[in-house]
Amino acid sequence: MTAVLRKFGIFCGGSTLLLGIDRGTVKAIDLAMMEKVQTERPLDGIDVLGFDEIAAGRGQSYWTMICAPEGPRGPELLGIVEGKHLKPFWDGFGKERAQKVTHAVMDMWPAFRKSFLSHCLKGQVIYDKFHGIRHLLEAVNEVRKQEFKRLGGAFKSLLPGKKFVLLARRSNLKPEAKKALSELLLVSPRLLKAHVLKESFDHLWDFRSRTWAAKFFRKRVDALKWSRLTPLKRFATMVEAHLDGILSYCDRKVPLGYVESTNQKAKNAIRRAYGYRDQHFKKLKIIQSCTSWMNDFQPWSRYPLLIVMSREFWNHKKRRLHEGGVGPEMRSPAGLIAQIMAIAVAIVKPFTRLGGGECSA
């Protein structure tokens, strides 16, 4: 219903002044429609799931967002569960649908893996590329700090301000930054080795064969065998422990970007509203912002009376304009807006019983 109001250039904050509708009523209309869509949405045909976390508030409060990166209707956010327990989602998803899920994208947190494999017995885990690269960048940054302490002298004059130059992709750097990076790598062979590993490790997700991907990884680990890069050795050990989840990406090239983008889209939805008091409404708004087909709301198909009235209204005005009998209500923009508002009131008024005036976002 919010989309209907937006068709007339009305937003929830101004609906009280223009239509005489309380903002709580507008919220109740929006909430009722989102709940209806969420409860009636189809879940069949989903064979890939994605799991990610978002900070829900102050302190150690997190929500788990479950999505379908490759659903029949495109990428969509299926639900949000408070805390780390996914049982409410699995209960609503159903055992039969869970048995048809073949892959799941997640970070390297054991709780996600355990919950997924316990409900999807034939499923394979795919570890998110972005979390793996993040751990690699942290290891490279740790090497940078160690080199800063070890070398000192002339190296200290080169290192300040070069952190993001060292961690960024070389292809994304400007010519001045590439020159500064080359000067930095000439001074420290250890940073050079860490930089080469960082630039090449990204290709691990490009392979389509598990065998060649495993050989590529072993070759990079052997290059670290006799080096003194302890942070990178720890990173290699961590990746080796989760190598099966990385190699699963060779079997199914799932769009990993959507799983990571849901976190940012959720933050943007909260920021646009300047926060939410109603946590249930907050969850539904995040689901709506992360699901493209939910934003393709067509009010004309659900409210045919609106388009009939609007067509009759404009046809009548065109006839009067053609006949030359234009009244004062057509000569001023205020008169036009007043008549459009009257049509909107006739459509929206029946829905005012859905909510009172005490609700607020």
C-alpha cells in the first residue's frame, strides 16, 4: 500500500497532513501487506542457501540472515533469525524442502556448518570467498607490522600511509600508488612474497576442477614452507582445514556476491529509516529491501478500482479541456492535487481499520 501512496507523491510522514491518515495506520497497512507476502511466498525449487550475520543492535546482539542466491525467482532473502539458533527457520522451511538443498554458502563458523549438515544430509558446504580473502588480508597486514618493527631505519620512511596500497589489488591502483608499492616491495623481500601470494590466491576460486584447485593450493603452501612468514602460515593452516568447502565451489558456481551484499543492504535499509523501534517490522523491511521481486509491487493489479477511477478522472478532464469548459479547479496546481487526493482518500480509507494511531516505526 505504501507504493500506492508513493504513486501520488505521498510519503508516510506527510500522509497525516495530506490525507488525514495517521502515520501508524500507514505503517499498519505496510506491515499487513509485508506479512501477507512473507507468509504466502513460495519456497519450492530452492536448492542453494546462504547464511550470514548482521549486528542487530548494541552489544553482542546478532541476527542470522538466510537467503537463496539462486532461487526460481532470482536471489531473495528468505528470513531472519534472532541469535545463532536456526531451528525456527528449518521448522518453517520444512524437511522435504531441506532434503532437496544441495549447497549452502557460509563463512567458516562451525555452527552454520553443523546446523546445515544436520538438516540437509546430502548438502555440500561452500565457504564464502570474501571471508577467506579477509583473513588473507589480515595476515598480510600482520606481516607489514612485523617488517616495520624488524627493519626500521629507511623502511620507516616508506611504510607510513602504505597499508591500503599494499592490501588493495594492484590492478585497481593508480600509477602513483603502483610506483609507491614497487618501492616498498623492493625494500622488503618478505612483503614481496606476501604480496605475490595475496595477488595469486584469488585465482583459487576460478578453477572448475577440484584436482587442479587442490594442486594450486598445495603449490602456494609449499612456497611458504621455508619462509618466516608466520601469519601466512597460520592462514594456510586455516584454509587447509576448510579446503573441502572451498573446493565445493568448483562443483557449483554460486553467486557469492549476493550473500555478502545482503548485509550491506540491511544496513542501508536501517539507515534510511533512522532506525526501527519495532523489531518485527525491521526484519520485514530488511527482507523486502534484499528481495528484488518484492519491490516490483504493482498496485494496479491489486486495486483495479484505483486505475478505473484515475482513467475516468483524466478522461473527464480531457473532455472538459477540449470543450473549453475548464473550471477553476483545473487552472491551478493546488486544485489538481486536491482532486487527486480525493481519489487517494477513497482508496485508502477502507484500510484504516487495519491499524490505530499509536504505532510508530
